[in-house]
Amino acid sequence: MLTDLLRDTPAGVDAAWALVDGFDDALVHGLGRIDEERAAVLESLAAAFTGSPLAGRVADSIGKIIAGTVTDEHLIVLAGARSALLGAVHDALLSAVDGAAGRTREAWPAGTAAPEPGLLLAGTRSWLRELAIAGWHGVDHELAAGGAQAVQALLADPAARRLAVLLDGFAAELRAAAPVATLDRVPVRRWADLWTRALLLAQDGLPRPEPTPVSGRLLLLGADLHEHPTVFRAQAHGLLETPGGDVRLVRVSVAGAKVDTISGPSAWRMLAAFPVFRSALAEHRIVELSGMPLTPGGDLIWDESLAVPGESADPFTTARVRLGAAIAPPVPPLDRHPVMLAEPILLEGYTAGEEAFELGGVRLTVDLARLPSAGPITPALVAASTACLGLLRRDGDHWSVQPLAVQATVRKKPVVAHTADWSLGPTDAKAAKAEAAAGTAVDVLRERAGRLLRK
Amino acid sequence: MTSDGAAYERRSAAPVIAPVRPRKLAKVPFVELAEGRLQGVVSSGSDIERVYVSSITAGDHGLSCNTNNNRPCGGLGGTYPCNHIRALAEAAVAQYGLSRVTRYLRVELAEGEENLWAGLHPTTAPNRAAEVFASFLRHLAYLELPPTTDPLPELQWFPAAEVVR
């Protein structure tokens, strides 16, 4: 039952976070100068790995760092230790979700995966090392700007896009926050997360599992929208009916590069290359896939030429009829982190409030910060809702639901809204006018680019 | 900045950058707070091929304005701002809000004062046109990057700009 999930935290989760928090706090002041108190905290992190395969390397690296030697080899071991702890937290939370939802999840396939081809990673590692040594409080304009060169090199290589997008978003935050020493509040966990992810992705030979082609009917449940100053991404969650009769939970991701002045509904213009995907979302169409690559982690690598839109299907009906028995994909080992938890769920029979739903005497927070301005769902609509199709998420110490679609009653009339209703342009007159005005930003910048860029 | 008990410091998805406000880009296509300067690019009113590259330094409020061909702006008289720099400042306030701009430039404004220039005490600054223009070109180059269908798992840390409550 979902109510049990909301009431209990799995054993060990708080203890694991306490160790991670200690490490994250050390990064605020920098690993270049560790005082006795922080040394003790890092030693307790090393002690937690006693008896694990990482024990020797973690103890050795932490010892060296406390003694004042901060090298790439020591830092990647620390990043690995932090990721291992949060991987365990992720697994405990995910298995609690699966238990509560009665969800069957496939196991990660055994066997070796082809390593990523060599990328230009030395520049990234060296900037991340400088950040770790200086600590967030030591980030000034110059150090914050130091990542730009690495980002430019990565952006030039399509195979490095994943790290490029992460590093660019992280660097933009540090630039906006510099000089960090004068900042009121530092996003301690967030930046430790981003630093750790970037360092992991900046290692040579990361495993990249091979996708396999799949065919069948794709029924979309909804879209989750992501953005930072230079990217806009729509990630759809859906159910794939395979010819064998299985129903699997899958995702589709399409992302476009942008700049900070393009945001809100006009950001959809940056995904113009995906008309089939956008119309499937806006018009709730079933998509017939033939031979679309699917990763072992449940991500379809979208190719418009392998997708044919068909009849329409209501995502709420799809969820009511098929979501309960759908098979969930395994999570790739390196992606196991609590922030990655985004499990599609259908909620009904709750009492909606401004910031939370009451479910059988338990409160489930609504993640209002994940209601995008690029879509029509507003907090008021959520508060008036009677059914919600969303993603179950975890941040900090509690669960929350991120609405992807709501059914509500407004002035005694039924209203339905989905995050991707505006994927072909806003359907609401006021929003359409604002989009048209903001959309000219895209045209202006393209004109300027055309005139100035190739000089 | 807390949400339901979880401290800002202990949230993976804690918001750091306030989304920029929409504004018209025709006159000032590019503004940024970077490298210790408010800097950007202002389209020429008379020549469609020409842009002015303008900046104001944080702290000592040094002004600089040149064309993209590195000719000095005729309107900038030492510490007296030209129309390009005024347009740049206006665009920055529209995009980031007055408080973020004043904090970055280290401008003290009297309570209730809404004019940025009331708190600016300009000096002259060295020509930074080449760096700023390079930054603008990098900015524009994003529009030429191909879209990607890579699953990009790390974007879970970056929710789309939130709807105004």
C-alpha cells in the first residue's frame, strides 16, 4: 500500500545520508584544507566501507586527502564511495516503491557492456579537481568560469553530450552564484551530487549497454520537462505493448539546445525536429514502433522514422487499465541515486490541498517546483484535482508526487490538463499570445546567428 | 527557501538560478552577468550588420562600448554612458530583475529607488569587446547544436522552469 510507503523510511537510509552529508559539508570548505573535525567525519565515511570491496581504496584515499594530497585518483574513489552509499539508498527506496505499488521489475542484465569511446575528459577532471580543492566557498568568478573551456570541447563531440549537458548546467549555477563565499545559502547536497556525477562521467571507458530494437504499440502516460539555461528536454513516460503480450514501462527523451532567454512554452520550438513525438503528446496518440532501439534501462532511443502515430488514447484510461501490471525496467548501476526515482503512478480518491494530497490519513506532498511554465498545469488546478497521473519522487527526507496530468473540477465543469498539452503550441489564448511574443526571441537570435556566426 | 521541512542545503533539486524573465531581444539580443561584468550586445539602429559590444564592470562600474569591428563607440563620453550601455542596463534589469543586477554590480540603491543609474558611479574601463563578442558567439552557437535523443539521466536534477505561483 502506498500509505505504508509514505509512513516508513527503509532501515539504514538516514544513516547513509548522514555519512554523505559529512562528505558534502567537507566540499563546502574544500578538500585542500581539512580541519580535525572534518577529518574525523571523512574517517567515519572510510570506516563505513570496512569489509566492502572498496574498503582499502577508500581508507587510503581519505588518508591521503586528509594529509593534504588531493589527486584525481583519490577524488574518483571518494566520488565512487558517495555514489555507492546513495546507490544503496536508491535501491532501498525503489524496492519499497515496488513493494507498495506491487510492481514487477526486471533485473539488470549480466554481462559486459561496450565501453564508451575515448572522450576529451582531462580538462573536465582538472576543473573538478580545482573545485574540490577550493570548496564551494572558494568559488570566485574566475574558478566558476574555468569550466567553460571543458564544456565547449565536450559540446563539439556528439558522443560527449551527456557530460556536456551536465557540466554546462553545473557551471552555469556556479557562475550565477559566484563569489559563493558571499551567498546566504549554499545548495550543499545538490552541488556535491552534480560534482560527483560529473566526475564519474569524466572517467575513461564507462560502460555503455547496447540497445535492442523493439516493436509494438507505445501508449504515452505523460511528459516530464527538464531545463537549464542551455537545454530543454521532454521526457515521456509510457507503456510499450510488445507483440509477445508484455506491457513494459519505457521512457522517451528528446532534448534541444537553447539559451536562457528561451524559456516557458516557446522552449518547445527547440524540439521542432520531432513532429511525431510532439503530436503524439499533444493529441494523445498511440504510436506504432517498428524496430526502435530500447536500452536495458528502459529508454527508447527515439527515431521519428521508426514511429507512426495512430488513433488517440486517454492516458488516464491507459494508466487505469495497464499501469498496474506493467513491468518496470531495471536501473543502470551507475544511475542509482534517489533523485533518479521517478515512478509513474495514478492517484485517485484523495483529498487535494494546496500543497499536498491526503491519502487514507497520510499526506503526500505535491512537488510544485516541478510544475513547468511550459505546460498548462497550475497549483490551483492540482488543488482542485480528483485524479492525478504523476511521478513518485523523493528529495530530502520525504516522498512527493510530480503531476504529469490532472483531472479536476473547475466551476462545476470537468477539466483535464497534461504537462505536454502545449507541445505543438499553447492551446490557451493568453498563453498563445505570450508564446508568440517570446517565440520571436528564437527568430531574433537565429537571424543574429545567421548574420554574425559565420564571419 | 525551504519546502516541506527539507532544508535547501539538503535537497538534490534545490533551485539555484532564478529563471530569466521574458523580454524583447530585437534591440539587445544578449545580456549576461559574467566574469565580473554586466556585458552584452546591442544591435545598431542604423546598420543591420553591426552590433555594439557593451559592458559595465562590477564594483568600480567601468564602462566600455565598441563595435564588433572593435571601433570605439562615438556616443560614450568617458564616464557618461552612451545609449547602448543604457539599453544594455535596461535589458539586464528586465531579464534578471533589479535586485540581482544591483547585487552583481555592487550598486547601493536608496530604499524605493528603481533607477539603476541612480546608484552607478561610472568610471572608464578597458576595452573588452573581443571577449564579450566571443561569449555572444558561443551563446548563438547553442542554437546550431543538433538536438539529441540520448536519455540524459542527469537532467533529473534540472526540472523545467517552474510555473509562476
